[in-house]
Amino acid sequence: MNDAAQTIVTIHGFGFDPRIWFPVELAFESHRVIHLVLPGFDGSPVNEFYTIEGLAKLFWNDLDQQGTSSVHLVGHSMGGYVCAEMCAQQPERIQSLSLVHSHVFADPMKRRRRDPKPWRIFKKMATFLFMKN
């Protein structure tokens, strides 16, 4: 796979789109940057129900299609949950993980009932990435 330049993958948060990253892209000039877009936030329709786990699998498939083997993940809000799930699915491909307005703590019980998995993934991956780097 093609990793001549280090690859930074960004995933925006719910209610945003990849333009959220434009002000910071100057810092990424020497890197290959890939903006992954949550369904429905680039003008495309949302045709089916999706989960954080399903989005991570979809995005890994997208990255495979682009010939990307290892990445630096940057996630904003909900995009951070997707990044954490991507780390859980394929930790050997992660160079670093950066979260913006996302967190590694358990969500309140009310919110956890809607999406119980991300907080467990953050705890597991935070330990892995800390020990790896």
C-alpha cells in the first residue's frame, strides 16, 4: 500500500462536514490528508441506519481502496468515536490518535443506552496507544 507520505485521516463531528478541518490544514502540508465524511453530511442521502462500528468498517474499506496502510487518526466529537472504533478494529494500522471535543470517559447512562460501545473502546485503545508510542 502507498504510504510515501504519512497519512492523516480526519473525521468530522455530527452536524459538521470536512470544512471544519480547513483552518488547520496548513499544519498538515507535508502529509497526505484524507477527509472521511459521515453519511449525510456531504449532501449525500442517508439510505440506511448506521452504527459507529459500521462506519469504522466502511472507512477502513475506503482507506484500503485508496491504498493506505497506516494512518494518523484525527476525530472531532462523533468522529472521535468512529476513530476509536477504527483503532479497536485495526490497531496495527494506527500511528496516532487525536481527539478534538471528544473524550475517553464513559457517557452518562442515558446516552450510553443509545451507544454503549465507544466508551469501552476508548479505554482499551488509550492504553494500547500510550504503550505503543
